[in-house]
Amino acid sequence: VQLKLTTQDGRQLAYATTCAAAVADVVADLVALHNTALRVQLLARAAQLLAERGPVAGDAQQQQQQQQQPATATEEDLDNPTAWPRPGPPPDESYQEVLRRTAADAVACCGFAPGSAPPKQLRMSDLQRALDDLRGACTIAYPGGLPPRDPARLIVDRTLAHTRELPAQPGETALWWAGKERSQAPGTRLSQHVGTNEKTTIVVQLQRRGVPPPPRDPSATLSQQQQTAMLSFYHRRQEELSRLREEEHERGDADAYLNSEWADPNTLKRQFLGIGDVSWRPK
């Protein structure tokens, strides 16, 4: 069974399992995959900032800010010069290239690179390899170690987490599919929700328990332009049917509609054959 996990930012992570798998085990694997992918994304951004502007200041004057440092952050938060001052300088150009290339490869591994398609199956071993590569690149660029406040070091030490990470404790995260929360009771198998066809592909979402349901997948809902076009089409269709009824009533002919094009029983057949506009008259 292929499960496509839709994240809060609209990206998808592919996960493969079997119909006989327990739902609780599937949720645990999805949470671990989701959180690790976010860590890779956050560490990749921290590595890019190391290549661009160098490490975060780590002198004694920054100790007070270190105590007020947040436990979670996003990629955008790392760019904040107030919370993460980077006086520079960046490493040598050769090390900058190592950091940039490793960060790009790590983002591409998750399928988060702009314009890249998500992998058919994302494995935890691939994500762990990307984390190891990023940690190695930071060590190559700064063999003496990074300052204690640098985000890259905090992420590697698991002191700094991504803001959108989900709780890993059992029962704290709910699995949503087809607009319903799926039961994780002991003994509940995935086949009880999706059937026994191993080739099934479903799109799922994860959400913390005790909060409102996650928003629907944008691809499964109509946009404002599509809704307007549908309403306009049905309005024109209703006006056309009303006009036809009025014309039949004025003529007093109850069978007049049989001569209309929409009442022709062979219309669908001609559409399939592609001869709807054939004219036998010479032009």
C-alpha cells in the first residue's frame, strides 16, 4: 500500500507498507519519517547560511541570548539576524561549495527541491544518510567545532527542533484519511480501512490530537474560479431549459421537444464516433 503523506506546507512524502500492518505502527513510522524530513530540511538551511554568512556569534556577550533561545524554529526563523546574529566571515570557497552541494543533495533526497518530484518511496535510511552527510560537511568546514549557539550544532545535538514536528509519543498524533480520523486501537489493521488490495494508493494527513481536523487537500477541492465557472454553466443551462419549456407551452405542442437536438437519442453515439458535425450538403 502506498501512503502519500501531505504535510502542512502542501508537500508529499511517500511511504510504503502492507495491508496487514497495524495502524498504530503505520502512524509511528509516518511521524518518524515526517519529523526526520523536517530536520533534514532545517539542517540543510542552516548549512546554506553557514556557507553564505558564517556561524552564529558565540562570544560571551551572547550568553544571555542563548538562555532565551527558542526550542523550535523554521527555515525562515534562521534568517532572522536579531535572533541569530552572524558576524562572519564565511568559510573558504571550497568549503562553501561543499556545504551548498551537500545541502542541495539533502533537500533533493526529500523531494523538497523546487521543481523536483517527490521520490516514489522515502526511506528512513535515506534521510539518516542525508543528516550524516550534512553533519560531515559542517565538520569539514569547521573542524574545530561550531559555536554553541549555532543552529546547525543545535539541530545535530537535537536541542533545536522544527516548529512543525509532531509528537512521537503513541496516541498523540491522529491519522486522517478521506476526511475521517482512523482508529489506532490495538489490533486494528490497515486493511480494515483501505481493503486488501496491496496496490492501493491513498493520501493521508497527520494531526495532533485535540485540535481541529486538518484542512482538505487543495487538489481535492475546487478553486474559486472553478466554482464560478460551474455556477455560470448551470445557470445558463437552467435558462435554456426554461426557454424551451416556454416555447413548447406557447406552441401548445406537448411533443415539440422531440425535435430538439438535446432530445436526439443518437447524440451520444455520434459524439463517440466523432461525426457530430458532418454535413451532407455541398459547400
